[in-house]
Amino acid sequence: MLPPMEISLDTLKRMSRLAGFDWSDAELEAIRPAVARMLDLLARLEQVPLANVEPTTQYRVL
């Protein structure tokens, strides 16, 4: 389960540089709320009870 996280500007800077982006502080501040929402959605998704759900089958179409 994902621990609750606060995404700081410094964290976003490091992550964006690792991904090869050179974004300004203003650009990173603009996307910070979206990153926080995405992390919240991932945490909520992890709480979906899937223990009794049968695995899906994938069919390969040639």
C-alpha cells in the first residue's frame, strides 16, 4: 500500500530531471496538484477489494 506522500517542489525537480525534462519551478508548481491527485487516486485504487475476482484471460489476436 502506498504511504501518504506530500510531493515537494524539490522532489518534482529531481523526478523531472531523472526523466530528462528541464522544467522551471513555475511549471512544476503548476503540475504539483495533479501529481498529488494522481497519488491519491492510486491509493484509492489499491483499496479496491479484488481477492474474490477471477483473473482475466487475454486472447492474442493475430
